[in-house]
Amino acid sequence: MHAFTHRTARKLALVGALAGAGLLLTACGSGDGTSGTDHGGTSAPSSATAPVAPSASAPAAGADSAPGDFNDADVMFAQMMIPHHEQALEMARLADGRAEDPEVKKLVAAIERAQDPEIRKMRAWLKGWGKPESAGHGSGHGMSGMMSDQDMKDLAATEGKAFDRKFAELMVAHHEGAVAMAKDEQKGGANATARKLADDVVRTQSAEVDQLRKILDRL
């Protein structure tokens, strides 16, 4: 009976020791897990948010810049294309309340969406290059496609289908002038960013000229 009691006591002691060890391991495990979670909760956001500012600001900082070499052709392209684009936007604004054709209205929106940001880019280039926005280039110096004051007055005096037709006619000539200027930049420009914008102008405005001619065919 004494031996049985002794063995029972030893078993109980062993079970108690094992249980205690199990509780200790559980506590350590939960502590590590909590610690890992805390580290993940505190360090992950900081490591995740840290690169966000540079990546978000880098495109914004460089979006309107034209790094690298540039020449007189690049400068002239920007100086001449800015007022050319500005007149296209003036023509587009005249469409508000005057245009009737849905396709003309859609094209007007596309012109505004493309050319306003391009003006901002070219102004930033000239500022970065240390060049004035205007160098006094006259309308006869490569500014092909520019509308006269009378053209703009005549356009403003129309509405409905008459406006749609006149707008399409004038914008074909205006776009063709921009494409010619952009092709000059493609040939003579040295700055990669300026040449890329010239590529965009040739591509988008040539496509819009085709669209405008189709509109004229059905008006």
C-alpha cells in the first residue's frame, strides 16, 4: 500500500511538472505571437508608407520636366505650340452652348483634355531651360493653322449645325498646322521629352483630322 501511494505521488508530481511546462511553453508562444503581431502592426505600415511619398512625388516632380540636352528647335517648338494650343482651347470653349453634334462635342472634350496639360508641360520646359515663353515669333514664322481674329469672330457668331461645320473646318486647318510644327520638332529637336510630345501631337491630331473630315462629310 505504501509503495502504491509512493508511485501515485510520483506520477502526480510528473503530471504537474509536465502541465506546468506546457503552460510555460504556451505563454512563451503567445508572447512571441503577440510580439510578432505588434512588430508587424507597427513596423509594416511605416515600412509600407515610407516609399509611398517618393514614388508618388517622383512622377509629379518629373512629369512636366524635360531633362537632358535641348536645342533651338526644342525651344521654338514649345514657344510656338503653346499659343497654338491656347487657340485650340479657345475654339473648344466656343463650342459650349453652340455645338449641336454629339461627335463634335466629344471631340471638343478630347481636345481640352489633351492640350491643356500639354501647355503646362511646355511652360515647365521653358522655365527649366531658362527660356521665355514667347520669343516674338510671328504667325508667319511656322505658326501654320492659326486662326485670324475674324475667323474666331465668325465661329462665335454661329451655332447648331452651322457651328459644327465651321468648327470642324477650322479645326482641320488648325490641327494640320500643329502636326506640321510637330514634324519639324521630330526632325530637328534634340530633347527626348519634347520629341515624345511631338510624336503624341502627330499621332493624336492626325487621327482627329481624319475624324473631323468624316464629320464634315455627313454634316
